[in-house]
Amino acid sequence: MNRGFVYKDRVPAAHAGASVVAYHAARFPHATSDIWTQALADGRVRVNGRTVTADERLRAGDALEYHRPPWNEPEVPLRFDVAFEDEHVLVVVKPSGLQVLPAGPFLEHTLLHQVRASEPSRAASSPIHRLGRGTSGLIAIGKSELARSELARQFRCFETRKTYLALAEGCELPPSALARHPIGKIPHGRLQIHVALASGKPALTRVRVLRRDAPARRSLVAAQPITGRADQIRVHLAALGAPIVGDPLFGVGGVPKSDAKPGDGGYFLHAAALSFVHPSTGRWIKLRSRPAWL
């Protein structure tokens, strides 16, 4: 059981005049109007710091709070290994199954919370980039304001170098390939997911086959994302006709093959190498990590 959480929002001008319950049901459709009505009756929804009725009308700029009571979070692996650390930068090896940032049912069972709670010197730490919940491997975390600002710039400008290892289905991939499939969003149940989409944003991944296992019909590949789209490697390998082994979501073509959620795991993808310029010393930092499944 965690300690609960207060979600905050502010009413945009376009929603001025909506009732409190109608606004919340439209803005947060994961809960029905009846659920929001009960939350209001329980005093867990507040407007400008005060409890209100379901039919009260909102004004532009109103400050909203939803006080979510404590809940049991799904069990996930919480232990992480440290690959590099000094006063500015922390790089950890995230296990598969651990979400990076709070969302959905995860609050304290996240890498962010576990890192901040692990040592006083990490209390203000923030991840600079993300890995999918089912993806394991190296992730950079800024401990100081300098590190958070400079590393974010390096990732934003594609100055860092990242290499992933993946087990891909089949043995038909060429020795090397460039995946150039644009990636865009489509509806997927109540969510939106990123897929290979002709009208999407440009995306580029270098792929190299390291080893082929003909009897098992799978290949070990190294993938280097040049751009930084969501689920890029999963989408691009699937678009090349070689989905990642165990991927419950992306099938051949880089599109959904089931109603699985993007965070569902079971696939073999590991952030195995990460290089960046240290924000304080200017030294080039090169780190490697071997996946548990290799």
C-alpha cells in the first residue's frame, strides 16, 4: 500500500462553464461519471482548495486537485544496479518490468521513486530519458541541475550514443540495414500508441545482425536509434519483418498484432551501451551492460 497521491490540473479556457463531474469524466476517461461523482461526494476532488458538488461550474484557470487514496501497486522488480555515479550523474541498469516514471497504477513502484528513496544524495535526481517498462538496461539520471540541463540537451540534440541488443524473430534480416519507417500515433483502445505510419514523423535506426540461430529461428541484433521516437526499436524491427521475440504488441509491419498495452513486457530488448559527454568534466563517458538473457 503506497501513500496515495494528489493529482493537479488547471481548467483551460475552452472548458469554462463545464460542470466539475463532466469535466473530469471527459478529461480523465479512465473513470466514469459515476466514479467521479462518488469521488466528489467523498471530498477527494477539490477546486481552488475547497470541496465542491458535482454540478458546480468551472471557470478558466481554476486549480483542481484529485486526492487519490492509497492503493496497492502491481508487484515489479525494484532492485537496480549502478553502472556509474558521481556528484552530478547516475547511470543505472533498469530491470525489465520496472516503469521509469509514475503513471497508471505505478507511483512508488517506479525507477524515479526507488532512486530518490535509495540515498539522500539522489533525492532530487531525475531520469534524462526513458526506457519502456519491458525494456531493461542503461538509463542516465541527472543528480544536479547542471547534469539535468546539459544531459537533456545532449539527448535532445542526438549527441549521445545508444546501442540496444534485441532478439529478433527469424533469420532473414540482412547483415546490416537502415530502418527509415516514419512513426506516428494511432488509437489503440483507450490509448494512443506509436506505430509505423506513412504520415508519421521521420525516424531512423541502424540495425546490425550479430548472430543467427537457424534452429531457433531468431537473430541477435544490435540497434542504434538515431532519432528518439517512442518504441522506435520495437516498431522498426517489426517493420523490417523481424519483431522482437516475445513482443506482445508489435507484429510484422510495425503495427499492433493484439490489444496488448505498450507497457506489457515479455520481450527481449536491452539498452546495452550508452555514451555521453560528462556535463562537468567534459570527459567522454562510455558504459556497457550485458542483458541477463544473453
